[in-house]
Amino acid sequence: MARYTDSVCRQCRREGTRLFLKGDRCYNEAKCAVMKRHTPPGQHGQARARKASEYGTQLREKQKCRRAYGVLESQFHKYYEMASNMRDGMTGENMLCLLERRLDNVAYRLCFGASRAQARQWITHGHILVDGKKVDIPSYLVKPGQKISVRTKSFDIDYFKGLREQGADKPIPKWLELDSANLSGTVAAMPQRDDIDLTIEEHLIVEFYSR
């Protein structure tokens, strides 16, 4: 599988906004690369900005969303097709809700990882359970009523020790319920557009793929 091996802060600088790819570092304005350097990466980043075309605006919005959730282009397009085939709701909102239901995102939202990348690593290493069974597929789509928990044998890992002792360090979405003492959470409902805190204009993504 393809992997991005360069600094993830370059992705935030390219999109001109914080994508929260490095966990706690992203919440510290003194350390955030976007706050320190407002220009895109590369030797031409400081050149005078040109007015973006309609296509360019749509592309940047698509790239911003894709990079925030950490999925490849083929995966991202698959979610768009799934959303466009849904009978109810708007395509853009349905696509974002599908991305929110990914297991790596749910683990991140429950504070089982400081970033989506770390949550994805916990999942692939077998530390996360769904309804008591190990699921090592980050793209697994959770459903209401399912229980997401950390494997008991993993409680001794320093990160999970800190979560049990100090609790969550960021707000939990209302569609999820967290029991930090037992390192478990429940999917209380389907995510809605209002529950997604990323500044994404999904209609531009729909327009991009509808060209």
C-alpha cells in the first residue's frame, strides 16, 4: 500500500489550514507549522499567490478532506460513489458521514489515538476491538450500537494508561459515548453533518467529481 513518508506538516501548509495530523502538536500554535509559516511548501511557496481557478478550488477542497482523513485517492473516490448511490440525504454530507464512520476515525474521536494515523496504527497492530472481536481494518465502517474498546492486554501501554488516569483531552462527538476508565466507547447514533468539526465545503468536492 502507498504511504506518505514526508513531513505531514507540509500537507497542512499546502492546504493552508490545520488538518490535525500530528496530534497534540497541532493544538499548540507555537509549534504548528501552519501558524509559523503561512506559505505553501517548496521553493516557490513564497511567490505571489495567484487567483485559483474554479477547478483549482475544487481540487484543493478534495485534497484537504482526503488528507485530513488519511485515505488514498482511490479510496476517497469509492466513498464518493457510495454516497452518490444513497437514496436519502445529500451526496457531500453522506460522504463525510461515511468517512466519520471509519474505524480509525472513530478510535481517534474516542481519544484512543492522538491522531488518526496513531489510531490507525493501534488498529493494524490488533489493539482495538469491535464488539469484543479484534478488527485490524482501519476502513471498517462502524454501526450504531457497536462497542469499540481497547484490548485488555494493551492497558499497560503508556498512552492508554494516561487516558485511563486523566480522561479524554478533547471533546467527544455527541454520536459517540466514551468510558475512559474502561477504555471503551459506544456508537450511539449515526454521525450528522453538524458533528464534523473540519472546515470542509463538501459541495466543492461533489462538483469536482461531477465534472
